Amino acid sequence: MTVVVDAGVWISALHFKGAPLEAVEHALRCGSVAVCIEIVREIQKALVGKFRWRDGEADEELSRYLVDAVWIDGIGKLHGSAAIPRTT
């Protein structure tokens, strides 16, 4: 099975470790992870900008997990989001 791990999960996994990292590692053990450059850029931006990782540190750490990743074509920019209407 191939899964796409959301950038937020990657960020939590790399920065905070714990359950998010366990989930990523489980996905890698049980199948493969698909990734695109937009997800990688979002991860880098958050780790360097918000969490003050050194330049290159995010790349180095992330690359350890993406050695066997399935790279997919970029998805472009999200121009809105789908919302599920509340029924209550």
C-alpha cells in the first residue's frame, strides 16, 4: 500500500516525535510513502520558519525517511477547501 502523509503529520513527526513519528515509521514499514515537492516545501518552511531548524537540517532529517519514497507530480496550489456542512 502507498500512503500520502500530510505535511502536518510530517512536521509533528520530525519535530515532536512520539505518535506521529510512530505512524510515519509504520507506514514506511508496511508499504511506501508518496510525496510531492509541495509537501516537502511546506515541511521545510514550517521546520525552519516556525521551529527554527537550521537551513539544511530539515532536508537532512526528511531525506532519511524519503529514501524509498514514491515521488508524484506536484499538485499545485490549493485554491480553497472543501467543507462538510454542519447538520446540527
